[in-house]
Amino acid sequence: MGVWNTFVEGDNLAVMQGLAPGSIDLVVTDPPYNTGSLFSYVDDFRGADGGRAGRHAAWVDFMRPRLEAMRAVLAPTGALAISIDDNEQARLRLLLDEVFGEHNFLAQVVVNLNPKGRQLGGGFATDHEYLLVYAREARSCLLDARTSDTVDPADFGLRTDDGRAYRRLPLRNTNKKFNPVTSPSLHFPVWGDPESGRVATTPFEGAVEVLPVFGDGRPAVWRWSRPRIDERPDDLECREIKGRQGARVDVFQRDWLESPGGRRKKLRTIWHSEEVGSTDTAVAELKQLVGHVFESPKPTGLVRRVLRTMPADARVLDPFAGSGTTGHAVALLNAADGGSRTCLSVNVAEPVRPGSNADLAGLRTVADITRARLRAVAEHVGGGLEER
């Protein structure tokens, strides 16, 4: 097993330009949000005129070559997940459409990182940020937006005699675009016994003929073909229901909680703090390893959710590594599921604020914080650390 984490101190643009094209599967990163604070890259994006418009234009100029470099190092099957807040969300979305292509947009996720909402200043109590997700090439991207995290066992409240949990799904196709005219091969009778629950494509004793119909009685079609029904009779169930026009017999699929390959559900585009963590839990995670030395780290739960959308051997890059959350998340997930993910974290030697907790702890730059955290991760979680 190789080293899980690698850390490079330096300008991320130069580092990425030195990487082999297509050598990265997933970029997860949290760039500067352009809040007007100082930022120690050579191409400082505060703007020559010091005004808001100048800062926005300079920030875009700063990000463009870095996004181009991120795209260049991604494999054709790879993806990018990048965090941002309202200061530059609109401009970043347009910039990503330009660099990656609008057709490679996958999602704009709203992340509830501050459930209490920010109480300082006027206006609304902002409690969210965004995660923009783009594919390198949407048609070949390996990102799978299904997860076991959001599966609720309470949704599977039925039990077979041997104790297996399931729920009932209509076997008929509920989408009215699919009907006997558009899908004639899927409109056929089946036979079912509402007493025993048995379903078959041919008549049997005690069975009644069942045709697929919509709730208003109009003809519908099944979701399964005849051969599939014959292959999976135990996954079907016949029962009597009360429809709009009175009682009738219908056929349902038994959708099992414990399905082959594991139960997975598509991720929604609003992620709550109780699911992925908050700024408070992120501070606690970092404090446990190296102390309270970073003002606004991301929770590892957020990054772990992103990591789970890609294969367990993904090569991950975080060019704005900050406190080192991505590398920490990679190690935690590898330790949990036996994966072999690797993470390259890059950070510039940006000075910390004089008198800050980091400064008092002897950490002079943000790169020092990244390095300290990843060293602690290697010691407490495992996977080692290579420093360049």
C-alpha cells in the first residue's frame, strides 16, 4: 500500500503545470472567496483600483488559469468539486462553464455549513455555501451521485416471513410518456393472486388477470418485460388496493433494503450540516489534531461525501489545501472502507494573521498548518505523508 497523502508547498499554478495531463481523478478544493482580505499569491486579486468591480475582475483573472490547469490534469473520467460562497458564485459558475463546458456541469449543491446563520452585519443570516461540480467529460465521467448515506431504513417498513425489509413500488410505469402507444411491448397481461401474492406471466390456479392501468383507469405499461418478470418472481407481489374507481388488483415490485451491491440513493442538491458536518464540527476536528489554528476549515464529512462519488482508488488533488481537510478526509475514508485513494495537497506559504491562534502556536504560514495537520493525520489515522 502506497502513501495516502502528499504535501507540496508552493504556488498551485506552477505545481499543477508540472503534473502529467490526465493524472488526477478528482479535484476537491476550496479557493479564496474574495472577501477583501489579503491573499499571498504572486497574482494578488485585490484589484489595482481597490474597488469591488476591480476585485471581481482580478479574482476571475486569478482563477481562470488555475481552473484551466485543473481541467488539464483531470483524466477524461474525472470530476471537479469546488466550494464557493455568494461573493463569487455567479462569476465562478460562468467561468466554469467557459473552461469546462456548460454541458459538463453536474450540480450546484447548497451546503448548510452554518446552521445558526451568520449574525454579524446587516441583511440575512447566511447559513450556506455552494459546491459546484463539473465533469472533465460528462459522457465518460465515473462520478456516481448515488450513496448509501441518505438511505433511511424507515422507508422500508415491510417484512417478509424470513425478516427481509422491503417497500412496495408500482410495477406499472407511472410516467405517462410511457404508454401502450409509445411502448407497446410493455403492455401485456400478467396473472396474480392477491391472497398468496404470487405473480406470473401465465395463468395459474387462484390467479386473476392484471393489466397495467393509470389511476384514472387509462391503459399503462409495465416497467419490466415478460422475461424479467419470469426471472424474478420473488421480487414481485400481487395485492388488492383501493383505487379511484374502487377496489382492484395490482402488481408491485418488492424493493429490498439489502439489495445486491448495497442500497444506494441519489444525492440531493441540498446538504444539511447534520449530514456532512458544519464549521463548528470542522473546527473541532482540526482542534483535536493540532489545535484551533484555522478560522474556517471545511468538515471532513463534506469531503468524504464527495470522495464516495468516485472509485475507491481515486487520485485526488486539492490545489488550495488550506488546513488540509481533503487529505484528512482521504485518510479517514481509506481507513473506513479499505480504499487506496491518494491525495496531493498544495498550499502557498501565506502568512497567518499576527497574533492569531496559529501564530501563537508557532505556525507562521497556512502551509505550516496544512503540513502540521497532515503529519498528525499520518500519525493518528495512518497512510503516511510524503512532503515535497
